[in-house]
Amino acid sequence: MRTQHLSQLKAVVYGAAVGDALGVPFEFLHRGTFACEGMSAGGFHNMPLGTFSDDTSLLIATCDSIRATKGIDIHDMRAKFRQWCFEGRYSADGKVFDVGNATITALDQGFGCSHERSNGNGSLMRIAPLAFTDASDDQIREVSAITHAHPISTESCVVFVHILRHVLSGLPLQDAIAQSIPKDPHFAFMETIDRLERDGVNSGGFVLQTLEAAFWCALNTNSYRDCVLAAVNLGSDTDTTACVAGALAGAIYGYNAIPAEWIDQLRGKQVIDCCLFDVE
């Protein structure tokens, strides 16, 4: 069981990191103006090929806190997020880029942003490791609220963790989604996500858009590769969409389904590997 747990965790974390790195060079580009077919360099941030962004850095900082504390410790987690933001820890090369406004504000002031306009995807992108813990819904909300404290953001994280747990236990994604729809009308899109056409998929930085886009990509593809490429090619917030979709695809298809070439090209693998955890 422990071996299976570690294999699944590695699949989700690397799934997210590879998707993130695929998307970094295309961030902010409009759908239909480019075609991502594999790892590349450059883009708005002018980063080397295979570089993951803040998305993966915060996700592995979450892992490292769970590893170090053997559970969910909000104070330790916030401290590790601050080490990333202000010291460059958990990045591929010590460089921090593409930090969201709500995230840096929250880490500077010491508490999460709760305004309705502070519902970016900055907590959703890092929440996946909690699927491998016994964190309660309230604890998931508290982890989100380190940076994103509005109920839309905190409930998005609860939904995603629930769905990951279902998928990791073997439930088909469509069933996992159907069993995880909150009563909150903001999440009504989950009821019809399987019937949504590509032109109707939003892929911006709003947390519900990222959740919608990740679900759509996973539901409309049959492999890890196709899922993350579909996510990047939606355009706009390409790195975070592919990070969240990649975590989900990693849970569905497993580590060995991630193209070996992309893993070889990924920078910062030693940072990732040091942060993986095993919860008893």
C-alpha cells in the first residue's frame, strides 16, 4: 500500500509539474494563435525549456510541509510558502516568477485574501497533495485560505481534493465529478461539463475557470499527453490550467503514462523528489 501511495503521489506531482512547464512559454497567448506540441523555452517569462512556475513550487512546498510535520500544519505551510516567495526555495533554480497578486499580498500580510475579486487559481494549483492525507474539508479550506480565503476558492479546493481521492481509488472521472458537486450554484457547471464544447471552455485565471478547463481536458482526452496538451492549447492561463489538468491526468493514468522525454526535460526534479512524503 505504501508503494502504491508513493507511486500515485509521484504521478500527481510530476503530472502537475510537467503540465506547468509545458504551459509556461505560452502563458497569456490567445487560443488559436499558437500550437504547443511539447516542451519549449522562451515566452513572456523567457524561461529555459522545462522550467516549472510558481504553481509547482507551491505544490511541492505543500508536499514538503506535509512531509516535515506528518500532517497539516498551517503555520509551517505558510512559512514554507514565504521561503519560496521571498527566498526562491522550491523553485527550479532559485528564481521566482509569475507570482499572483493575491498570493504575494497574503504571504506578505500573513493571512489570505477574502475579497470576491481575489478568486484567482493560486490555491487550487497547489492543493492536490492533500488528496493523499486525511485532511478534513475544513482543513482543506484552511490550506486554501493561507492565500485565497474567499468561499469560492476554498470550496474549489475541497471539490478538487474530493475528485482526486475518488479517481485515485479507481472511480471514473465522470462519476467522481457527479459525486462531488456542491450545492453552491457557482459549481452548477459541473453538472454539464461533459457536454461543453471547446469554444465554450474558459481558461483564464479565475479559479472556477481553471477547474472547468481541467475537468473538460481530462474528460475529452484519453491519455496524459493529450490532456495536458489540450490544456495548454486552450490559451490564456496555460501553465496553471495544464498544472491542474496534469495533476488530474497523473491520478488517472499514472506516472508511467507521462512521456519520458518530458520528464527528462523537466528542470528541478531533485527539488521535487526531496519533498515527496509518505503519510502513515
